[in-house]
Amino acid sequence: MVSGKGTKLTEQAEAAVREAGGKAHTAATPSDRPLDAAKTRDRPVGAAKTRDRPVGAAKTRGRPRSFDRETALEKAILAFWERGYEATSVSDLTRAMDIGAPSLYAAFGDKRSLFEEVVRVYSSRYAAFADHALAESPTSRDAVERTLREAAGAYTEPDRPHGCLIAHAAINCTTPEVATSLRDRRNATIAAFEGRIEEDIAAGTLPAGADAGALARHTGAMIQGMSQQARDGASREELEALVEIAMSIWPRT
């Protein structure tokens, strides 16, 4: 039998338990949980919070170039070679190269930058015969003759534009920087021949009174004239006949 005092103590204990349980339940309510914790249940498992993803993380990297740069450059060479610099528009280039204007600008820069690269590659790939002749021929006369004969062949090759790109691109060119660059290249070739001729005069291979400057300019005129003749339809044989005449007037000791 429990005394009255014991019953009162028991009731007080039960009330304390009920009070503690109520506080525990209240602590677990959503209002007391962090905001993100309350939302976690509503988000699919593994879903990333937007604010935790770096800006642009969902974006893929830019697509790689979808064309071969060397192939496109070769097509640009042919386009400028055929039309010249001024007459070749960006639209002409994109059609010939089979790329869009944004790709052209991204890969090559603007039209002038592309043309500068075209001239460098053309000079080493198609027009290096004068440099080789000057470096490998025993005399300036041999160098000139070899250059002119190789020009006759190079300027009339089938399946590509005739003549010289550097000579043709300068025609009607109204862009000062381009015109100056092409003129400097042509003058550099003449200067190289003049230097080689002067060496032969000093060595006695050519007469002491030979005019090195005039002979060099004659050679330059032949190269440029043969280029235009080729564009006008002259055959290799016809250009080689000009070489025979040009070399017949070359001074001898």
C-alpha cells in the first residue's frame, strides 16, 4: 500500500517525465532545425545545391576546331593566288576554305594577318627556287638562269593558279601595309641578286665594268614579267624561250 506522500511523489515524477518528453519533441520540430536541413528531405538524393556549384561548372568546354588548319591555309593560298589581295573578300575566303567567319578569325586573325601567313608559306612552299639557286649555283649567271627556268615551270604548273602570288597580289592593292610588304619582298630578291653579281665582279667572273644593279633589276623584271605572261596564257615553252633571250645578253669576261 502506497502512502499519500508516496502517491504525491509518484505524480510529481510522472509530470517531470511528461515535461521532459514535451521539450524533446519541441526540439525536434522543423522550426528549430537549420533551414537547409529542413529542405534536404525535399531534394532528390545526390542533388547538388546551386550555390555550391562554381559558376559555369555545368557548361562544357568550347568545341574543338572542326577543320584542319593546314588544309584551310592551303585553300587560302590558292584563293589569294588566283584573285590577289584586294579582290579576295572574307566571304570569298570562307567559301574557299569551307569554314565560317568566326573560325577564320579565331584560327588566323583578320584578313591581313591571314594574308601575311599565306605569303610566308607560299614563299617557302612554291617560290623558294630563287633562294635555292642563289645558294647553290656556282656563279650569279648560273643562279639567274636557273631561277628563270624554274620560274617558267612554276608559273605554268597545271591545277593551280598561274604566275606568282607575290607579284599578282600587288596589282591594284590599295592597302598600304600590304603593298609595302610585297614591294619589300620583291626588292629583297633584287638586292640578293645584286649582291651575288657584285661578288662575281669582284672575283673577276664578270667584267669590272658590269652594272650589278641594272643586271639585278633586269632579272627582277624578267621574273615579274614572266609571271604576268603566264597569267595571260603563255606556256612553259614560250617562257623558256624568253629565258634564252635574257641570258644571251648576260655579260661575259
